[in-house]
Amino acid sequence: MLRRSSARLALAGAMLALLFCGGLLVYGAGRGIDLTDEIFYLVWARDPEAYALLYQPFGYLLHPLYALLGGDIARYRITGFATTALAGALLGNGLAPQPSARLRFAIFGAGTALVIYFPWIVTPSYNSAANVGAMLVLAGVATLHRPAPLGARAAAAGMIALGLCAAAFAKPPLFALSGVLLVALAGRSLRANRGRSVALLGALALAVVVIGLFLPLHHVPALLARISASQHVLALPNTPLHLPIKILGDWSAVPPLLSAATLAVAGALALRRARWGAWFGHAGIALALLYLALAVPDALDGGIPEFPGLALLLAAAGYATLVARDDGLMLGLLLAAPFAVALGTFNNQWAQLDFSMVFPLLALFRLAEEDPLAWRRAAALVLSLAAAPLLLLTAAMSPYSLPDSIFAQQTPVRHPVTGSSLLVDEETADFLHGTQGLATGALLVDLSGTGPGVAAALGAKAPVLLWLNPATATWPDVVWSRLSERERAAAWFVAPVLPLFRPSAPARRLAAHPGRYCRTALPRMSFWWQERALELWRPCAAPAPGAGR
């Protein structure tokens, strides 16, 4: 256990991390408009029935909050931060080794949970909701894992039910895995602790009731059929056959250092009881930390590391092979949680762990309590306490999809989806002012792959799919096949056409009839660190852009 002086320093460090992370996010709540992912989240939160094709039902979960706050984007973001911090505090409290450590762990959990916003996607999303759901489920399980009175067991069941509800709407595979986990834990505890089993199974039943508050239960079968049909139409790789292939294929992007760290940690687990096991464990930690250290110069130059989540997870797993613990179940669940949250993601499976760094950081913080080596314990505490502030500061300096740092967002504009007043950088302000109303009410096929924010800024409506994602060649044809000939003739386009989309039917239509369309150049705008000079192409018979303004 930590000595009293070390515990006080850890408490002070946790409080400073929470204040820094919370303060930085609150500062950024009224700044920045991401024209890619954020617009995708907001359109679904505003109207969960916006499009017939649906592969993630998170809009049903977020819509009540969006409506309650009147679409005020800053308040919406701050409420998301507060919810995330609360879930982290509950998880930290549940992981505390003794009652005297609960405050320290709760504060650490609250601050570290905010690292969910590391990519600086600060608007509530399915990623943040899924991680909140996983934290609540684990917080309830951790509470039930120790002796608890009836009231605490009831509260734990409530936390699990809320977490399951968030998982069901954010990432259904996470909901399924969580349900299997709870049934397995209930069966394991049936003889030894009947009260725990009742609480775990009761949480499952209560989750059904909570889900019904967001979506009437008799609508669930139709929703599942809609998701299944969308998965098929859009050819998403979330089937039992294709998902493992995708996961293995995504590993090709993982840096060699982290591949070596993975092998070292696997060796440490296999040889845990042998003398060489400790060498492998230390090697895994060293290689993971070396990757993070080598990423620092790029971060200082405005870059952002791609796999810090995987690196921290490997460091925590390597550390776990070195430190004996009594509650190995909770440690295993902490280290497995990022994989469960990432399962089925559209993007790189391993980069998705960047949204779930709260779990390995909590594991490191908890493991340090049991480490008999003072130098290693101190290093683990420093790393876990410093990680969240440094990661969030890095993200604020180089946001995922903003042209400039969060501190450069100083020009007032109106958000194209919510109408809220925000501060943005000059490039975003010029783009929004130069596109406002140019395609009001038009049916717009965006072949540039840049993001749904372009249509939102223009005032247009994207048909069939909100976003023709730049990683999927077939989606423009899916859209085109579902439009009538009259709608195709009236469609407007955004170009230049992404090379991936050039063979598609709408791109061929635009290329084959250039005389039918009139071009308007849009202000230059950066998307994912690349400046794009977009063009709006309208049928020449349609009113000129901005004619109705």
C-alpha cells in the first residue's frame, strides 16, 4: 500500500490533473467547429430518424440531451464532459483498494476519464458514450466485487443498467459482450454470493427498462432490422467472418515498436512464473514507453501520435505481469475494456484504443498501490498522473480536424447545425461565411469525401447517407441507386471528386455532362491537415448560388 505521504501527493496530483483537464475542456467548449465527425454526431442527435440507412443508433441516446439543452453546443459539450467525469469517478471509487483510498481514486478516475476527448472530438458521440457505458458497467461490477450492503448493491445494479443502456445505443457489440460478462459473473457467484448474482441479473433486467425510456421496446425489432439491412447494403465488415479479417488487417498500420512490445508482453504472460517472465514484462513496458517518447518531437511540431492508447495498454499489461494482485478479475476487465469498446469500429481497430486510455491509466494507478519496488511505483504514479493533462494539451494544440489549435479559435460564427454562437479560427470562419446559403435546400451529393459539414455549411441536404466516407468506394453508388431520375437530374455536387469515387455512377454523370453544370469555387478549407479547394457544381437551370439570400 502507498505510504501516507505518497498517498497525499497522489491525491494532490489527481486533483491537479482533474482541474487542468476539466478547465481545458471547458475553455474549449465554446470554441471550434469540426466539419467532419462532429457534424455527423450532431445531425443524428438532432434527429435520430434523419436517414433510413442506419449503422449506429446513438442518436436515440443523445437526442433527449440535445433537445433538453436546446441545441446549445457549448452546454451540450460541457454536459458530456461532466457525465464522463462522473462515470470515471464512480469507476475509480469502485477500484479503490480500501475505503481511505476512495477519494483519491475517484478524483483520479474523474480526471483521467476526460482523456476520452484526446482526439479533440469534444462533442458527445458514440465513442464517448460507449466509453462512459463501459466505465459504468465496470464501476458496478467493481462495487459488487467487494462486500457491500444492500443499498450499495442496488446502486451498483443501477450503474450497470445505465452503462448497458449507453452501450446498447452507442455500440451494440459492447452491449452484447457486457451482457455475456454479467451472466458469466452471476453464474460464478451463484453459490458463493447469491446477493451479487441477484444484483447482476437484476441490472440486466433494469437495463431493458432504461433502454425503453429512450426507445419504446416494441420499436427495437424494427431498429435492429434497419441496422442489419444497412450493414448489408453498405457492405460493412461487421460480420463474424469479416470482422476478424479487418482486425488483423488493421494491425499492419501498427508501428514495429508496438508490435515488439506486444510480443514481449505475451512472453511475460506465458512465462509469468519463470525467471525470464520479469525480463519480458520490463521489455514490454520499455518498448511501449519508447514509442511514446519518440512521438514527442512530432507532437511538439504539431503532429499527434496515432497509437498512444495501444502503447499505454501494453505498458499497463506489462506492469500487470510484474505486480501480484488479489483482484486480478478487475484488472483483467480494465485491460480488456478498450478492445470491447473498439470492437466493430469503422476506423482502424487499434487506433480506436485512443478513445479508451482511461482504462490502462486506471490499471497503472491501481497497480502502483501493490508494487513493492519504490522506484517502479513512483514511475507508474508519475506516468498515470501526468498522462491525461499532457495528452489533452497535445490534442488542444493539434486538434483532430480543426485547422488550428484550440487557442486560435477567436472569430465568432454561428454553428451550421445548431445555430449556436461559437469562436472559430479564421480559416473556418472564412469558409462558413463564404458558403452560407449557397445551396439552401438543394439535394447535394458530396463526392469530395471531406465530411458532412460541407453540406451543412451550404444549407443543403445530403440524400440517403449523411456522409460519403472517404474509405468506402461503393457508397456513392448506393446513394445514386436510391435516387429517382428526377432527383438525379436536380442533384448538386461537391468536387473535386475523390479518386476513390471516380468510377462511381454520380462521378461519371458529372464528368460526362460538364455543360449541364455550373461551377462555383468555395473558400479553401483544411480537412484532416490537408487544405482543399472545393467546388460546388449545380445544374445550370437551377437558381444561382445565394440568389435567395
